Amino acid sequence: MKIKTDTTMKAIRIHEFGSYDVPELDEIDIPKQTADEVLIKVYASAVIQ
């Protein structure tokens, strides 16, 4: 069995107010959840304007 040990993930983030071209693809550290939180893996999502 192959164990995945990545420490980063891709995230679409908005750093400033603006139009549809403002969101940027960033590579960020995977958040660490605490005892009262869950971490959900999302394979796909969409934003329809």
C-alpha cells in the first residue's frame, strides 16, 4: 500500500477585491485540525457567475 505524505495542497484564494480574474492558485501547507475540527478533502468544485 502506498502512503501519501504530502505536506502542501493547492488552493484557490482571493487576495483582493475585484472581478472574476482575481482568484489565484496558491500552494499552501495542509492545515492541521484540532480535536473539535475535521479536514475535508475536496476533489472538484465550481464557481458559476
